[in-house]
Amino acid sequence: MGATPSDPQVVTRFAPSPTGFLHIGGARTALFNLLFARHHGGRFLLRIEDTDRARSTQAAVDAILDGMRWLALDWDGEPVMQFERAPRHAAVAHALLASGHAYRCFATADELEAMRAAQRAAKQPLRYDGRWRDRDPAQGGDAPFVVRFRAPRDGSTTITDRVQGDVTVANAELDDMVLLRSDGSPTYMLAVVVDDHDMGVTHVIRGDDHLNNAFRQLALIRALDASGGGWPDPVYAHIPLIHGSDGAKLSKRHGALGVDAYRDELGMLPEAVDNYLLKLGWGHGDDEFIDRAQATEWFDLAGIGRGPARFDLRKLEHVNGHYIRLADDARLVDLLVPRVERLLDRPLGEAGRALLHRGMGELKLRATDLNMLAAASLFYLRARPIPMDAAAQKLLDDPVARPVVAAVRAALDGTPWQAAAIEAAVRGVAEAQGLKLGKVAQPLRAAVTGSGTSPGLFEVLELLGRDEALGRLDDVIASPAAPASGQGSVA
Ligand code: GLU
């Protein structure tokens, strides 16, 4: 592949509103912005859109930053806090007033409600009718006013969206939006335009729920450019939203959780979530596993699909299993220790940690999330006598099981504690008793792991160490045998 094109002019941004957690759709938007910027050698900025003072919280800001750090959605520079920039937004609105691109509107709330009621009755679209557009503001006197944008009324506006293609709206459909409220505070529409400009944003990549806003924002940008210059059109790319696997818009039921839940509750690795999100709505041939370096090299806007992507937890688990297998054992141990300690309800200690580490190479081959991995590793760490699951109990209820375990116990006494030697000894027992290896290995596995399935039995025995392994066999040999068939069953 060719070298990554270097275009330091490219500036993208992620602009979440801190009214809740960082959800999976937002994380995908951030990832696309990051990859696009990195691909072009440009910058990826973060803006916290906290102008809705009633709904924005510091906890949500923290959750967004935390989620972005976890997913390595590393933004450049300090996050821009939108609310702090309100004076700048107001100044731009006043400049528009001065250049005639905005005007004061003194219509009262009651008046506007009556206007809308009339529009509803006439089955007309509800939009501001421009009643103050051409009036002398002196007529408003000292009454409170809002500042409205004098939007173009004729012609149409076309956005050449890099995902949606050319999308055109008749300007007559866009009414004169409010830029400053009567208390002087800027609206979201004004703030976004001013901030994107001041941050030097060249490419606006975001959910397609913002496509309608883009027409109004672009009209404002063009008015600002006309009144002073230096306000170029950004490139727009509106990404289809994520839907659930049933095709309905993604909701909590589908896994529209905060990314922290993917980490904490679902036990996902961040690189798996990133890889899955990348593939959710963007494609590069049939490639399924694409790491960050590869994604940076390949990412482009042309690869973004136009149809809504479907979120599928099973696929995410599949990707997660892949990255668990690739993950460094020591890192997995660090991630597992708190989970395992919760399950065991006690601290693990150095010996337990070391055991977990030694077993990890085998354990990680079978898990698709960290919870599963933690549960599968418990048998190494349980205190004797270890509990038996139903499959293990059934294996040990076979009347030949205990004598077989006892024979293995005797054979292992003088065996060097190493998997190959242990295997040879177990095979010897099978031969001596005229049994297939499985007939010996299965009750042995049950005794040692408390389960009917496990990583390779002889490796497990070696890892547990002689004392622990033989102790577990002793526990089974000493435990009461199942009642003879017929007696114990309750009708
Ligand atoms: N703050 C908006 C949101 O969270 C995004 C605005 C934008 O990307 O232009 O939906």
C-alpha cells in the first residue's frame, strides 16, 4: 500500500453533548473522525457541547473522556468546552446583525404560538414566518428580542455529502433560525458553526441525524463568509445511524449501552470494540480483523456504507474472542484478577496470580469475553475441596470412577511433575486396566477441574503442581460414592 497521504490541513472533531454516557454510536463517530484525521496526517479535536446547562453534567463529561481514553480515541490538544465560548458566539451574532445577515425579532412566545396554531390549522409546515425580518427594530422598543438569521429565501442549497451524495433542499423550507436567545445566550446552531470555524475544522463527520442541521449551518457559514471572508464550507460526511440486529433503531435493548458497560459488564477488550465499530458501517473488502495501524492506512470516507449498520452482539463477541487470543497473557491477568476476586470473594494473592498467568495461554483460546474467561479460570484457583459441576458429578458417580482415580493417584506418586510424564503414567493406568484413555481421563478431569471440560488435562495437572493436584484426587477418593443405582433416585 502507498504511504499515508500527509495533509496537515485536515482537521476533524468529535462533538458530544455531555448529557449521558458515551454510547456506541458516538464512539463510532469519534473513531471515524480519528481515523480520517490520522490517515491524512491531520488533527482530531474534541469539543464538549455543554451549552444545554440543564442536561449537561460533569459526570457525563468524565464518562465521555473515560470511554474515549479506554478506546484509545486519542484527541489532539485540550477539549474545547463550548459553553465557555458563549461570548465569542454572541460576538459573531452581533457581527451578523451589523452586516445585515441577522435581525432582531421581538415576537412574544404567545404570538409565536398563535402563528403555529394558524399554520397547523391550515395544514402548513410549522416555521417562523419572518414577521420581523423587514421591520424596523426601533418598533420593538425596550422589549426582549431574539437574534434571528436572515436566511436566504430563494434558490436551493446542495450539500455534496461524502456519504449521502448530493442532497438538495429548497431554501424556502428553511426558516430564520434563532442565533441568540432573548437572554443573549447562543443557540446550538450558532455555536457549532462558530466553533467548527474557530477550531479550523475541515471535515464534519457525524451521524446523519444532523443532515438537516447541515443545511442551516451551511447557510450561516456562507453568510459569514460573505460578510468578511475566511469561512470556507466544510466537507460533510453524514454517517447512517446504527440499528439493532432486528433493523429497528438502536436502543438499550439492542446493546446501546455506554462503552463503559462493554468494558465492565460485557468484558470486551477496547481493540475489539474499535475493530467492531470500524466494521460497523465501513468496509474494506472482506477483511474482518483490522487493527488500528491497518485501519489508519486504509480508512477513507468512500468506504462508509449508505444503509444503516446493524449492531450484532454475537459478532462483537466473535471479534472479542479473536483479540483475547492475541492479547498478552500478563495483560489478561491484570484484567481478570478483579473479576476472579469478585467471583471467589477473596483476594487472589501472588500464587494465585502466577497460576492464572501460567494457565492463560490455554484458557484464552476458548473465551469470547473476559467474564467467560474469568469463570473458566476459576477451577485453578478454588480452594479444596473444589466444587463439582453437574457434568463432573455425573462422571464421578460412575462406580468405576473412584477406583480409576485412585489407581492414577498411585501411579502419579513417583512420576516427575511434568505434562508428558503425567500423560505417560495415566496411559499406563489405562493399559493396565484395559480401559480406553478417555475412560480414565474423564473422571480424572472431573476430579481435578470440577468440570467435564477444561484445557488440556495433563498441562492442567502440571500447572496445578503436584501437591494441589494430588490433593484434589485425594478429596475425590475420600468423598462418599454415589448411592448405588435404584436407591438414591427419588420418584
Ligand atoms: N453535539 C451533537 C451531538 O451530540 C453533535 C453535533 C455535531 O457533531 O455537529 O449529537
